[in-house]
Amino acid sequence: MFVDSKEYSTDVRDILHSSGKAQSALHEQAGRLRDAHFGKKIFIRGVVEASNYCRQNCNYCGMRRDNKDLNRYRLSLETLLDLVLHHRPSSITDINIQAGEDPIVVREVVIPLVKEIKRQTSLGISVCLGTLSNREYIELRQAGAEYYILKIESGDEAHYRHIQAPGTLARRVEAIKHLATTGWKVSSGLIIGLPDQTEDHILRTLELLSHLPLAGWSVSPFIAGDQTPFGSHQNGNLEQTLNSLVAMRLMHPDRIIPAVSAMGIVGQNGYTRAIRAGANLATINLTPPEMRENYLLYKRDRLIMNEQRVLKSIEEAGCQPSRTSLAQYLAETQLTTKVA
Ligand code: 5AD
């Protein structure tokens, strides 16, 4: 697999292995490519975690249905609307509504919430709610949500089964294509350092994601999660994660790539280095602290990115917050990727 850009043609495998001076040069190159396509502007979204009920049973995630030791919650429409309308930092231009795979919260809370946010603000709306029915996708889109985040985590079929990611890889990929052809801008992504993941798995995953009709993609290091079957494994490696991000920026200079808080858990400065290396989206957590601890993606003591931390990282990376929302930007930009 090769990356082609005007100044560059490098094997992705070499990028993943890069270290020292060669690595610094690649990271700077990726940062410049982001600058060329987006300027030094970083989109800032707020995330609310509406429910931690989940019907999936992923081996890496603390919200898996077999985790009986988790206090499950659903936030009310009033609570969420109050958070978004009255308690969001001014730097936020978009809201990401996230939950375990919980169709009940989608129907009862998220769809009405999206409508109200659209009625009362100019915020863009992203959702990360898992695989739902076509009817739910349509209702969310009609309510005004624009960006659907549906990760594949691993693009190797056998490995996908091994980690017990949702459904099958083939169905996940079909869902991504379906969303992209029904009016959504779609983001997907992978986790680096999952148990028993090989370098070939990572390359295959990047290749698969590269050919999907995506407006954005993400990479997160694996964090060995509390109360999960993978809890005793090693965390993912920060350098490999950042190198993947660099490869992703070089492969698709025009895609949205987030910096994720897990990067700040597995190493010093991970979040700022991600922005330097070409990420262009940051996330501020708006979930109330007493609920947040039960939104168990991996650890109870996860690194919470508040506005101050996010703005500091953006500044340290030599960038500025975007005043254009992600949704507005995407609406004005035509997707160039062909459906595989
Ligand atoms: N390590 C890293 N990321 C994880 N997620 C869930 N569990 C883990 C983990 N153990 C990520 C997945 C999911 C997102 C919401 O959190 O990418 O899509």
C-alpha cells in the first residue's frame, strides 16, 4: 500500500515504523498537509454521553452488555438540552451525541434533542450511536444531524470476530456505505494495539477505510479497559498511533481526523502531538461528572478534556480554533472518495 502526495510516496509500513528524525519529518509533513487543506484551524466539538446502556458485547469496551457491575443511566432530554444550551464553552461549534448502542435513548431522547438543538442554535450535530435501523438513521438525519460516526476498529474479519466488535465486519461496512449514500457525512476509525492485532491487520484496516466513502477517520490507542475481558492486556503504543494518524493524513489530506483523549493517556503530550501531526478536530467533554464515571469506555480515571486543556493543546500545536462548524464545512465540501 502506498501513499501518494505531491511531495511524497512512502510505504505505509515504513511510516508506522518511523522513529527519530525520519518520524519528525513525516509528522511535520502531515501537519503541513492539514494546513494546506484546512489551514491551522481545528474544529472543536462538545460531546455528551446520553446513555451507557449497550446491546453489544465488545471485548474491549467497559459498557459491554455482560458488564453487570456498571450503573447504567440514560440522561433526560431536559438535562441534555440544558447542558448544550446553557453550559457549553463558547469555542464549541458542533455537538457530538454519543451513547452505547441503545435504540431506546435514540428514539426517546436523541431525536428530540437534535431537533431542539437545531431549532435553537446553529450548532452542527454529529452522532455516534452504533448500528441502528434504517428508519432510525432517517429520523436522525431528518431531525438535523449531519455526521455519523461508525467505527470498524479492526478491518480483518477474523480479528473483528475475536474482539467481538458489533455484528460482522461486512455488515458494519455495509452500514457505512448505506449512511454515505443516504445523505450522511460519515466517519469511521480503528483502534491500535488491540490484543492479538498484527501489523498486517493495521495495514488491512487502513486500506479498507481508505476506500470507504468517508469524510473523516480516526485512530485511537487501545486502553486496557476496567471490567472487560481484555483488561489485563497492554495498552496501545503512542508512537504507532501517531504514526498511523500521519499515514492517514498523507493518504487523504482532505479528511477530518480527530485528536482523541486516549492519546494523552498512553504517553506524554500525545494530544498536542496529534494536532501537530495533522489532526484537525478536538473534543470537549460536557457530560456531568457524576454520570461520566459510568460512561466506561475503558478506565474510570480517563483523561477528561475540558475547554482549558483543549485550547492549550491547540495553541501548543501552533493552531487556532475554527469558527466554522464541522457541519458547515462538510456541507460546503464535496466528497471526492469513490465508493469501493
Ligand atoms: N480502547 C480504546 N478505545 C476504545 N473505545 C472503546 N473501548 C476502547 C478501548 N478499550 C473507543 C471505540 C469506540 C469509542 C467510542 O471508544 O473506538 O468507538
